Amino acid sequence: MADVLKTTNWWSSNPPAGTYFDVSGSGGGGENRLWTAAEVHDALDTTYEELRCLGDGISLDGSATIQQEQFITAATGGIKFLRIKARGRVVITGPSSPTGSGSFQVLIGGALVATQSLDSSYTSYQFDLTTDPATGLAWTAAGIAAKKFGLLLAANAENVSFSAIATLRMTEFTVEVWGQDILATATPAVSQGSAAAAPEAGGALVGDKGTRDPAAVVPQAATLDATSALVTLRSGTGTYNDQDLSTATTKNNGPGGSGTDLLNLGGVQGATAINGSGLISGIKLFATVRATRNGGTGTLTNFKFGTAMGAKTLLAQPTVYDNSGGLTLAMYQTLESNLITLGAFANPFLWGNGVDSVWANLVSPTWTLNYDWTGGVQVRVEIAEAWVEVHGPSGAQPILIELTHALNLAPKVQSLVGTF
């Protein structure tokens, strides 16, 4: 199973001023700028934490450090490893070509886990950690929440004859939670085409749900960078963005009676638009559900998606299982809508946040899974995942999509293929 990025986390509140220690030299440096919790993940080199260290100019090299730690935003479960990302540089200035250096150390719960020397130009670094340094065991969400994450910055101005200044700046610091794409193998697929249909053009996708019609349209995809897997955008409802079939929202109906019910699938939290480039042929909606009845004659029928565009039919209705013998993960199925080509106002989809945008049609109002039920016994619907795909014309080149969401408010180049 492929490893996928589940959440990107940063400091949960503005960090306190760093602990500055003037190791040697004439002093006069210090923490010249203190970054905020928002700035550690804003993807800008113009916002930063700055450590300045002044050389002695007489007999001692300058050396100074700053240590800064803080708790991070909540992480999800199902963790395979943490990826610490940091970005920075060090610049040495002064007369007579002074020398110097800068470095940072990654701290987790006060423990040193990595050391990195800095270049003179801004460079991004990452460190993968498979175990919790406090326990030596696999990471847990509770273990992450209990620890402060931070940096120890060190700068040196190495010229004893003339005044030198080492200026160290860190512009980004995030903690990524990576896990396996459980849905890629654990979820039975609902196929749009025949069992022998080839996968669509565009390559393997994170959370790919099986064979789909190879004709007419293809998912529009992009990668975060050359070394990262596709990043997915999931529902704003926490249960539906954790790629874990063991967490689901449950609706029980009956015994007795009948009616129509719905489950809210959320929206894209924190986003004000879904931006991208290229033509949009249409969108498809997906949800991973388990529909069951406790023996007897209770029924669940007429499943469909409800959106600002009205009710959208499914390519196939789910099997309703008898759960009197117990529930299993094998009962989960992926429901897929038809290709939706027009929005609420009967116009083609656009990027951005206008009335015809993908964002407006899927975020406001919240989209739902609707169904009818009859009693006799208790009937149940559980939803574990929800997502959307944006499709473009056949043969189109991959596009770049910039978006924001609750778990990563900084604009990133991401893929809208997968879950939201």
C-alpha cells in the first residue's frame, strides 16, 4: 500500500520568544525577529525567525543559539511515520571576507532527533521518523499531542580580526503525518466500466478505487513535488478525512417505520476557493459506506448524493448486507456518482469561488448522502470516507491546483484527485 500524507501540522499557538544564549563573542546579536504560528507554514521566505550573532573582532569567534518549542495542531491516527520539514539559510557579512556557519537541530519532547547545517541560500530539508523518541515505539496521535516540537538554532561568526555577523533565518517548520492508503486495498471498488476495463489515463492515483471508464475524461492530477505522493483533499468532517475504515459516522433507523434520511458529508474547511488551471469536463462524487440491516426485512434504497446542484444519481446502488452475523470491513463499498458536467446554474464548472465554481457547488451548502429506509428491523448506514474528483478532457496534461483546507491553510500545489 502506498504511503500518503494524512495531515500537515504546525504550532498550535504563537511560540514564546526563543531562549537566546550568547556562547561567545561581543554580544549584541539575539533574536531579531520572532515568527508566529501562522508564519511557520505560510510558504513565504519573507516571514521568518531570525538569529543574529556578532563576532568579537578581537579574540573570540561569535557563537549564539536560540531554542524554541511549542505544541502542534492535532494529528490523525493510523500513523506510519512523521516527516519534519524545515526551511532556512545563514548569511555571513562583514569586512575582509569573514567566515561563519549556521545550523539547526530538531527537538521533539526535548530530545534531539536531527541536525542540519544550513546553506547561504534558502533550502528546504526533511527528516522522517518512524518511532517516538520517548518510547522507541510506533507513533500515536496521543503521543504527538503530548510533545512539544521545536528547533535549536546555532550561528557562528568566525573572524577574530574583524567584526562579522552571522544572520540565520528559518522560514518554515511543519510536522507531517504519513500513513498507508487503506482505501487503496481494503475497500471494494464500484466499477464504472466492465471488469476488464483499463485504468484511466493519467497514472496510478492515491486512493484509486479500481477500474473506471478509460474513455472521454481523465482525472486532472498534480504532485506536491518530484519526491512526494499525490496529496488528497478530503471532507471537512474529521471522520471522513482519516483514511481509516474503523472510524465512521453511523445512522441507525428502525425498527419499524420508514422514511428518508441523510448524512452530511461536510465541506472543505478553511478554504475560500479551489484554484487550478485547465478545462474542467466535470466532477465525480465518492463516498465509502456500509449499508446493513439486522436480519428481517428492513430495506435501504434510493441512495443518491445531494448537493447545491440538486440530487445526483449513483452509477450503482450499494449492496445492503445482513449484519445479524456481525459487521466486517469487507462490507464497505465505494459509491460513485455519474460524471456531473454542469453546476447549480446549468453552467460548466470553473476554478475559483464564483457561483459556477467547483468550490461553490460542493462547499456551500454541505453535500450529503441521501437514502430511503423501511423498518421491520433496524437498518444502518455508516460513512467512513468522502471525496471528489475533478476531471478534464481526455489527453489533457496534468494541472496544478492551489488550494487551502483545515489541516493545511498554507497554499500548496496539490491534487484534487482523491478525497475531500
